[in-house]
Amino acid sequence: MNIYKETIIDHYQNPRNFGKLKQFQHSVKLNNPFCGDEITLYINIQEKKIKEISFQAKGCAISIASASLLTENVKGKTKEQLRKLNRDFIIKMLGIDLGINRLKCALLPLDALKQILKNYEF
């Protein structure tokens, strides 16, 4: 269990793909009104796959680590592959049991990605 906690702390303190892409094709901003977490995802698509993805976020360790891990895992994926991602994927990626409130934090980045999938054609 400690290794998973270390992973979350590492991705919280040193988030991968953090910051706004200089140029991006799609973006979406979501927030969790229950805890105040917010995330903005930026995506570039090339050949119907995610070429680049980054995020800006304010929030707890779980939401930021989830965004960092998610952005690492979705590069190069097609829309069909991305549509299959769900809460079980996020829980497995984080590697810890989450209560209902923490689950909302963990799912915020995935919700943002799903919003992009719904709103933009690629």
C-alpha cells in the first residue's frame, strides 16, 4: 500500500504534463463544487489520436495525481480507446481504495476528458 501512496505523492508534488500547451485544439475546464478542485485539460489530436495533453489544476493530492497519471496514460490513444476508460481504470491507476468524496476528486480529470470526447470530433 505504501508504494501507491508514494506514487500519489510523487505525482502530486511533481505532476507530469502540467501547464498549458502553447497551442491546443481542444480544452475544457471542470470543477468539483463539493471540494473546490478544478482542472483544465488541453489536447492536441493528430491522426485521430491524442498527440499532446496537458492540464492545469488546483486541488487535492488525489485530483492532481489522477490528472498527472491520466495524461501519461492517454497519449497515443484513439477516441474509441478513450471511451472505454472508466472509474475502475482510475481506481486501478491510483492503486488505493477511495471513499465516495475522494472518488469524485479522482474522477474529475476523467470527467474532463469525457467532456472533450463528447464535444469535439476527432
